Amino acid sequence: MFFGDPILLATFSWEIFREVLFLQEYNTRTVVTSTSLLGISAGMVGSFLLLRKRSLMGDALSHACLPGLVIAFLVLVLFGGTGRNLPILLLGAGATGLFGSAMVLWLRNHTRIKDDAGMGIVLSVFFGAGVVLLNIAQKMPGTRTAGLESFIYGQAAAMMRADFILLSVLAVAITLWCLALKKEFTLLCFDENFARSLGWPVQRLDLFLLLLIAAVTVVGMQAVGLILIIAFLIIPAAAARFWTDNLGRMLFLSAFIGGISGWVGASLSSLLPRLPAGAIVVLVASSIFIFSLLFGSARGIVRRNLDQLRLRRKIGRQHLLRAVYETLEQMSPTPDDPFPRNRPVPLERIVAQRSWTRQDVRKLLRRAEREDHLHEWNERELSLSESGFGEASRITRNHRLWEIFMITHADIAPSHVDRDADSVEHLLSPEMVRELEEKLGLQNIPASPHPLTREVHP
Amino acid sequence: MTWYTMDTWIVVVGALAGIACAIPGCFLVLRQMSMMGDAISHAVLPGLALAFLITGSRASVTMFIGAALIGLLTAVFTQWISSWGKVERGASMGIVFTTLFAVGLLLIVQAAHHVELDPGCVLYGALELTPLDTVTPLFWLGLGWETPRAFVVLGIITLVNLALLLLFYKEFKISSFDPNLATTLGINAQKMHYLLMSMVAVTTVAAFEAVGSILVIALLIVPAATAYLLTDRLSTMLLLGGGFGVLAAAMGHFLAVWLPEVHGLPDVSSAGLVAVTSGIFFAAAVLLAPRYGMLGKFLNRRPLKKHKAATPLSPEKT
């Protein structure tokens, strides 16, 4: 509905596209650069915030900035100014923001109020106080408060040169600071109590992390708006988490995602009319998030399900082969003798080995056939191939090694050992098997330590 | 000081919002999901915009339905992201509501020539203006009794919330404190979660229309947290939560009327002052609560210290 808009299409041209892409125009350059810088620093700080399970702190903090902003404005007016001194306004905003979020920490440490309720309380009460103060400021004679609110909604499109420099310097400083304190913050996020036991000033570090967040929030809020800065603190970090389990990599990836969404979003918004920069940047970031959620290489949904499916298949295969081997073993007249490897086994007996249905067994057999483990099979009986028998004896051997180990070294009753071994045997690595062999002094396939005619396996 | 009928209506509307919010609010605090109200009240923007764009009317019923649906969707998406993606719940809330807010902003700006939604009104609310928008709810009985629309809406929501609370009190209680126990007792904890989320969404949207989003968050969380500091019983907590909501509404508006006259201050926002008042109650509870407050802790610890001093542990005696 919106994309058929003739005004929208008419203003799009390659000239403008090139201009934006190569940052030729001054206004675009400042907006795009500052949004990206902000994305980088917020992405970095946000990673720690995410791992500290306090992602919404940015939300509470940014709302708690309002009273400080208005107080700073009122103080400036009282001293005879116009109230348009950006650094002082930022300082005021940051002061109450920091105070509010420190209060959340205090409530968490000294009362039974948890982080989430603390954030809700600080957010609403401080913002309410800010609104009241704003009312007072607006109605004071001789003050011009117009534009004070744009602090909260952001004004990326109309940034002054001085603002731009201030923002860039702060963003870079925050990023460097974060890198400098990486070790301390990492320990704080992963094991607070261990850090405390090492004698680290945990509360001061927590407060310092908050200070960095307050700085990002305050600087970002007046440049790109409250909602965008909240999003910047959460989304890149959450997206980066899907790609890696390594904190160092996550920090850089999160900063990269923040930077790139700032750059793409701000460029798009100056390319096309009537697209508010903040909203577009959020949408770019959340598209990256959704992509990472699905396809992330470390914890993405597809990856995790694939891994699970693979494990399930492996377990199924191993169960089937062991069942066949043990049936063969039982069918041979003397258990220790080498028995004919491709002797047909009735399907009925395989089904009776475990708590699986005929359907399950058939499915497993079909897959085993594709993997060349079966010589032939039909509805009544099956026989293993050469490779299938090798695999089956290997799996049975692992299972028994583990069972014997549990009986001799972990004092598990022989009647219970089968199930316990079952939950571990699929994960036995070759090294572990070798270790078991050495420990138990067993080379060939040992006999089962418990009777094989079993009750139904859970 | 002058107090008009209008002021009474404002207090009544605020008090109803306080009761309606305290019911789901207590459970949000107990389940550590307090920021849900905040997330929902930010996320309803696209619901408002879409409802308007689809139906083309600014009738409050369509707006209400659109907003409540998106509010519920916020809860559903949050649940999906946190359970499928293993993302911490606060973070997934943040992702969902910022994204939805951005979509809403985009919709509004794109359709700017025919929508007038004032973001200021959405955020700050216009508690003072609620008595001006009136309806006659009993016209079908032939009564021409005029009441503020917010009163009717919030009255209905309060009654529905109370009814749900009484109907499912046991289920809510068990599934909030021990979801696993609830499952073993045959209570579907998932369903209770979504029922609670629907309550939060509908209440937030209804109260939000009347009193603005900051006040909704304040009334959802602050009285419930205050009550949480004072008691260990769920029923007492619910009663206290509702009570603090009502008190905050009354005191807050009283201050809004009184302050300008006494101190020569200009008119100030009632919604803001109600939020501040509830914050003052909370601060008082933090300081003075008998068991979990600072004073209570101090008094409880003193006899222990004395006891310790009186019987020093020495190796000879043992």
C-alpha cells in the first residue's frame, strides 16, 4: 500500500543512492556515522547486559533520565540561560538515570524486590516525576521548553556539528572502556560469587557497567530516540549470541551487528522519504535477529534441531544394531563361540528387545539398509551385512565395557546397569573406549554381565 | 482548595484502574515478569495504527481490539523467542516490544496524512480529561445517567478481572509459585500463563487509554511490589495491592489539586503525581515494612546481636 506511493518512487534515483552510499552529503554523513558508532558501542555494552540478564535496564534507565533532564534545564534557566546547553542537560539526565538504575541494584541486594520489579518501579515512578517536573517547567514564565521532549523521541535528522563530535567521542570512549574491562565484566557476568571470593569489588564493577550503559543511553537517546537505544542495547547482543559461545567473538559480532544495522538503517531512511531513522534501524536489527534466531551457527533453531535429529538417529541405529547382535548371540548354541554373522534373525525377536513398535523397527531398518548395514530384510526376518556386523559388535562391546566399568568401579547393581549404560554409551568417544579397555583389561567382546532376556526396556 | 464533581470522577477512574491493574500486577511481580506491562504498553502502537488503517474509523472499540490483540501477541512472541531461542525473558520482551513499536511508528508516519495519534497523549495519558468523555451506559433501561466512558470501561475490566481471579484463584496461585507442581496436579500451567497474559494485555490497554502508559506501569507494579514487602500471603497481597492502587490514585489527584494552590505551582499532571505517590508508598514500605523493610530487619537483628554478645563461644565451655 505504501510502496506504490508515487512521491516515494519519484524521489528515488541512483544519484541519491550513490550520494548516500558514499556519504557525500554532510547531513547524511553525520547521521549515518553517528548511528553506526552508537550501534557499535551499544552492541558491545549490551552484550554484558544480556549476559548479566538485565537487558531491560536500558529501558528503565532511559525513562529515569527524564527528571534529571528537566532539573538540569530548570537549573540552567535559573542561572539565566536558555537551557540549551547540551553537555549539562546530558549530565543531568545521566545523573538521575544512573541513580535510578543504582536503586534497582540496591533494591535487589537489600530487599526481596527482584530486578524486574525494581526496573518497573524505577521506570514508572521516575518517569512520572519527570512528567510532573516537565509540567512545572513548561508553565514557568519566560522559559521555552519546546524541543525538550525531542530529547526523548530523538532528533537524528537535525544534528549539530558539536553534538555529532560529542556523540562520536563518547561512543568511541565507551567502546574502548568496555574492551579494557573485558576480563572484569566477563567474570561479573558468568560467576559473580567467584569474583567476590577473589576479592573483586563486585558492586563497584556492577555500578561501573551501569555507568557505561547510562552513558550510551543518554548520548544515544537524544540522537536517535529512546526506543532505538533500548533496541540497540538488546537486539545486536541477542543476535550475536546465536552465532558463538565465545564471549570475545560475541562482543565483536554484537558491535558489528549494531554498527551495520545503524549504517543500513540510517542510509535507508535518508534514501527514502518518510521513513523515520530510528524505526528503520530497529527493524534492520530485528531482521538480523530473526535470521540469527533461525540459522545461527551455535544456538540457532535450525542448527539445534538438526543436532538433535542427528543424535536421535545415531541412538536409533546403535539400539537396532545392538539388539540384532544380542539376538544373534542368544540364538547361537554356546554364547562364547563365534557365531555365523549373516544368519537371519526373526523380526519378532528384535521388536521384543526394547520398548519399540514394529513401525519404529521398520523405520530403523530402512535407514540401516541405506547405510549398508543390512544384507537383506523383509517383514519376517533380517540379516546383517559384513559392515553392519562389525558396527554391531563394536557398539555392543562399548556398551558392555561401560556396563562392566559401572559394576566394578561405580558399584551399580548388575540388574540396573543396562539402563544407566544406555544413557551414556552413545556419547563414548574412542579415547574413552581405549581407557576403559586398559582399565578393565578386556580386548574382545565380553559376555553380558546380566541376563539378556530382559524385561521391557524403558 | 476547590474540589469539583469532576475531581471525584478522576479519583474514581484512577481507583478503578488501580484495582484492575493490581490483580494481574501481583502475579506479574510474583512470576518476575514485571516488565510485561511496559512491553505491552509500548507495543500496542502498531495495533492502534493497524486497527485504524484497516477499519478507517477511530471508534474506540476497534482501537481497543487492535491494541489488545497486539498486546497478547507481544506476550506470545516473547514466549516463543525465549523458549525456542533460549533467550532470557527480559531480553526477548525488549526485542519484541521495540520491534513492534518501530513497526507502529513506521505505519503512523507512512499514513501521516490521515492519522492523528498524539504520541504525547499515549505516553503521559490524560487522566484529567477522562470525565469529559461521557456515555450513558444504562440508556437501554431508559435511564439518562451520564458517566465518563473510562469509568464504564474500567468498571467492566475490574469486574472481569475479579471474576477470573475468584474462578481460577487456586490455579493462578499454584502455577505462579510452582509450575511443575501445577502440572502434576493436572493444571495446565501454559494455559494459565496465557490467561494471565490476556488479562495483562486487556487491562493494560483499557487503563492505558484512560490514564496513559506510565501510570499503567506504575499501577501494575508499584502497589503490588509494595504489598509484596508487607506480606507472605497471596490473598493479603492482592488486597493490599488493590488498596495501595486506590490510595495512590486518591492521594495523587489530591496532590495535583492541592499543590498548585498552596505553593503557587502551575497545574501538574495527575497521572505523573499518582505514579510519584505510589512510589512514595513503596519507599515507605521499603523503610518500614515489619519483616522485609530496613527497620524491620534492623529490629530483628538486634536481639540476635545481644544474644551473641551474652554467650560468647569459648573452647573451655564446650
